[in-house]
Amino acid sequence: MSGIPLVVAEEVADALAEGRAVVALESNVITHGLPYPDNAATAVKVESAVRAGGAVPATIGIDSGRLLIGMGEADIERFAATPGIPKASTRDLPVVLARGGLGATTVASSLVAAELAGIPFFASAGIGGVHRGAEKTMDVSADLIQFTRSKVAVVCAGAKNILDLRLTLEYLETQGVPLVSYRSDDFPAFYCASSGLRSPHRIDDPVLLARVVDTHWATGARGSVVITTPPRPEDAVDSAVAEAAVREALAAAERDGVTGNAITRYLMRAVDEVTGGRTSQANMAVLISTAEVGGELAAAYARHRSALRQGRTHAR
């Protein structure tokens, strides 16, 4: 049992008790993504997309030393409207919890909370990765480290194109993190349908994907299975346009001396300015489409687990 207080929303608790599908979601996209009130509206749309996929959403946050496992609209509104809520990755999680204030969870810290709550699926538009120039800066996202620790399947639209995606894939391979692209041959780059890099595995059948997740954990592995889904064609940004914008943004970051954990937000905003707002629109669309696929795959996994339980009952 967790020593950290968990406040599990009634709907989430009921779904978990009944073996129904639940998808965990991060709260950092509410507090550090879009401006208010767009951030609140988008968070509600993301939760609705999970429901459309057949699962119950569980947006995760930190409040008064507790982990919120599932937020109501009032909680989402509060997180969206309150300025200065700290971003709490795994490094920061114990500090923010101990201090007792509000905190927004990232991909990495959301995985910690999801596993504590017994939620096997998590969805996010884009994961972190190995940053460009990491051979000098050693800048590697905590998301990648957490994938080796948390027993949670991660559904995402690949990694952000501001990163070194080739090295990100190499890191996942080195750490033995299974990477599967759902109904796509390539590793997507967030709002770009392809990074230009082939995925090690393609699976089109959600039932087979459910078996892959179960099989990974049956081997004794403690970590995640990363499942990618590309943006919808109508939402995707052209890869060449995105790469040109990233290069321009990187030059601006170097000129302005932006480094460390400030770099991602700076680059994302700079790329959006270069593309005339195209990437922020795509960002919103990908958040929603990825959440719906996450709901579909979590529902398939729940049905798979139910069938296994029924099989065991019949065998007895």
C-alpha cells in the first residue's frame, strides 16, 4: 500500500473496482500549456475523448500533500485558473507533496501516481526524450527514466520534434522499453505524422497490443510499454516545415541563453511563433486524438483481462 495519500475520484474508484478501463492523464498540460480559459476547455475535451474511446479519465494532480487521482470540472477549473502552480516531475514530487501546496504532474510523475493507484494505462500527446546536443549537456527527460520503473502502458504521439528523436529511440532500446506503433510504420513526432524513423514494431490489432502489454509484465519487467499513435492526417504539421521552425527556435534559444528545464517550453512557443500558431492548434488536436486512442486501447486491455479472469474461473 502507498504511504502517500491518494484521493481517488468516485467514478475512477468504481471503474477500477469493477475492472473497467481507466486512463491516467497529466495535469501539466493544464497549468503549463495553453492560456486560461483555453487550458480548462481543452482539458475537458481531452477527458471527453478518453470517454469516447471507452474508458474513464483520471487527470492527476497534487493538492495539500495528496495525489488527486481523477479531477472533476471544479478541480480542472481551479488548476487552470491558478497562476504559478509548480511543475512537479519525479525529482520534484516528494518536495511538492511534503510542502502541501498545489502541483502539476508531468508524464513521469503521472506514471508514479498511476501505478500507485493501480491504473495500467496513461495517455499523453508527446513524451519527453533525449534533447538535441545531449552529448554535451546530458539533457535527457525524466520520462525516459520513468519508463523503466513504472508498470504503466503509455499511449502517445511519439516525442516532440524539438528533441533528438534518433537518440531517443536508441535510449529506449538500450533500456529495454518495448516500443510499438499502433496502425503506423513510423515513430511519430508529436504533431508530425512521422519522424522519418521506422518503429521497431507495428501492431494494428488492439487485442494483440493488450497481449503484448500483459506479456511484457509477465516476464517480470517493471517498466512501461510505449505505444505510439500518429496525429490524424487533417491535424498533422508537415515535417519539413516543423524541422525548419525547430532549427530557427534552437538558434534563438542559444542566442537568448535558454537552457535546462526552461528549454522545452521556450522552444515550443518559439516554434509556434515561427509557424504562425499552426503548431499550437495541432498540439490541441493531438492531445484529443491521442486521448481517444488511449481510451480505446485501455478498453481493449480491460476486456482482455476480463476474458482471462473468466477463463480461469471456467477452468476451476
